[in-house]
Amino acid sequence: MVLNAALLDLPVLPALEQEWQRRVRTDPQLLFDIHHAVGGPFHVIYPEQFARNLRSFQASLAGHGVRGQVYYGKKANKAGCWLPTIADLDGAVDVASEPELVHALAHGIRGRDIGVTGAAKTDALLRLAARHDCVVAIDALDELARIAEIARSAGPVRILLRRLPPSAPHSRFGLSAADLDTAITLCAQWQPQIELIGFSFHLDGYAVAPRAELAFDLIQLCAKTKAQGLPITTLSIGGGFACRYVGDDDWQAFLDHRRDDWFHAGKRFEKFYPYAQEPTGADMLDAILRTSFDGRTLASHLRDNDIQLFIEPGRALLIDAGFTVFPVLGFKQNADYGITTVHGLSMSVSEQWKGSEFLLDPILVPRRTDPAAQPIASCVGGASCMEYDVLTWRKVPLPQRPAHGDLLLYPNTAGYQMDKNESEFHQLPLPPKVVVTHQEGRFLWRLDR
Ligand SMILES: *Cc1c(COP(=O)(O)O)cnc(C)c1O
């Protein structure tokens, strides 16, 4: 869909919208009440959607008769509200720091349902993990030696050995084939303090085939290692489950008609996140499990070898589970498009941080709708004094001129956009996260803890 000539033939990228978000944003009071209470910008998060996303992954595993566990990649959004939801649904959490681990424990996740990943980990994190029976993905030989030392006093520790992906030889994560061999030999010697339960990997990108292929290779390694007497039970294929934010036609139109003058101040971007892809979420897990090797599906290889499958989705558990609201401070018209300035910083929409742009059309929530309003095009700037503090360089269509006191909503920001790059620059407080729940026909809200 492309707008009329008066708006510079701007492409539009309307977010696919869940019913809960439509109802919250069209409520005549709710967002303005929250803004009144918190003052500045804020994030709205909806744990019920997270629960739906988690159940769909669990249903996919169950549908294939594959035992396993879904670990939430916690770095994708640090809110506390997801954690009791995970605990209630018997899910698990993947962490990479002591505060993340402690936060998960404090909100009811059992240590045995916490996975610890990341490059070289601190001794304190390894000790905490060992004492709470977490599963630790070991990234290097020296780390294996350190956790073996820690396990002498902290008790037996369950570990996975993380494989350096052969398809990504320059990755700084995981063990090479040679180091993996050495590590397995050491794990055999260091039993029972070191309990090698299996292997793991995490791949960049969102493709099915490389995940299925590396999984199949590691199933062979699991079988071989089990035959050597090690207590192998598990394969973890990491995260990176694809997500969809916009319709295929809108995305294709954007890619096909993209022009450099669509962006404020001649700004150019090399690449964007793929906002429309297929398969996504649990359907992508299905596709991985259905991939065939030697005439049988990956799922049947897992079942036959009695291996449970761990997955670690971050973004895909958060899809459709939150949005971000910035109060409008002002608007001015330039030659052919406007500049909207909001109360808040571009660091609160983290995609900007990666030299990219969060592309979904922001949605204007006007305090008053103007029946005679003309649509306008605008970029969106932040409240700091830096020229490059821009939330949206793209000239986006808005149904009317934004005015001080209106709200500007960025849809579908829960995955990575909310806190990955947030900053108190200018001594501006971090935008709070507001948890919305639906009870007896109305929405309640509270601050996340
Ligand atoms: C970041 C990360 C994840 C989550 O990745 P998503 O792309 O959000 O699904 C899972 N596992 C590991 C080891 C990670 O580093």
C-alpha cells in the first residue's frame, strides 16, 4: 500500500495488531491515565500474550512427541512480569548474568529451570548456577576447568558443551570440533562432579535448515558420547525463532519502492530487520522438527535416541506482547514534511542503536480527533539536544498534525526494543514498564517490578 502524491508517495508499514493492543490503545482514558501517573514515556506489556506464545512452543514439542523445555532468552526484555507466567506454565529461563539469574529465582523460577549461557562467565555466576542446579552451557576449555574446580565444593553441576557453529566459523561463541573432543574427554574424567548432559548451539539469522542440520549432527554426537558412558540426555538448539510484524504485501512494497529521500536529512540505512518472514515462532520449530534426515524427521531421531530438546526463544516469546508510548512535545512543519518531537530518547527504541531503524509505523493517539484533519508526513525526534537523537528517520504518515499532549505509540516493541539500549541521558528517567492485565471485562495496570 502506498499513500498519495501529496504525502511524497510514502510507503506505509502498519503493524499487524493483536486485539488486546487495539482495545488498550482505543480506550478513551487508559493511556492518558497512565501518562498522567508516570509523567514521561512508558512501555506497556501484556503477559497474557507471552503466555500464549509460550504455550504454542510447548504445544509444538508435545505435538511431535518430543520431550523438552522452552527457555525464555531473558535478555530480550528484562521485565519481571514474564517470570511468574513462565513459572505457572512450567517453562524455563535462559540467563547470562548474576542479576538475571537472581531475578529469575526471586520471581519463582526454580534453579533447575534456569539455563546459563554467554561467553566466559564470572566465577560468581558459575558458583550461583552450580549451587542452584542450573544447566550451564560451557563456552571454552578454560571455563570448563573453572566450573570443574567450583563444582568440587558447590556440588555436581549439569553442563552442556556449546558448539561453535561450523556455518559461522568466526563466531566468538562455542567450542571448535577439536576443543569439543578434548572437553568430552575431560568431562568423562571429571565425573560425577561434572555431569555432561548434552550439547548446545545458538545461531544468528532465522533460517530453518542450518538449525536442523546442526541439530542432526549433534544428535549423532549425543549418541556416540552416551555410548562412552556419559549421562547425555539433551540437545539445545538456542533461539532465533523468526517473527512477523507486518503483512507480506506491505513489506514487499516497502522493499520494492524504497527510495533514499524517504528518510529525514538524507539518512541512509544499509539493512533492516526482516519484518515479514515465514515460518515464524512455533511454526518454525515445527519446520525444524519435520526436517528429514536419512528418511526420518528430526523429531523421530530425537525420540529414537531418547534426547530431550531445549529451545531458547527470546524475541519470539515477546512478539505482540507490548508497545511503547511517547508523549508528543511539539510539531513543526518543514518544506514537505514535519518533525514531531517526543518526550523520550531514541535509545528507547533499540533498533536505532544498531545503525538500523525500527520500521513499524508509529500510531498517533490524539487527545482530540480533528474531523477536518489532513494527513501529514513526519519524522520523529527525541527530547535530547543531539541532532542524531531520532526515533524515526523515515517520513511516516500520520492522520493529523501531532500536538503537545498527544501520545505517539510504537507498536510491538517488547522484543529487544524496550531496554536493550535504554539510557538516562539528560538525567531523563528510564521509561517504566506498565503491566496490563485483563480482568472482568476491563484492563487493570500496574508498574512492573
Ligand atoms: C540471545 C540468545 C537467545 C535468544 O535469541 P532470540 O533471537 O531472541 O530468540 C537464545 N540463546 C542464546 C544463547 C542467546 O544468546
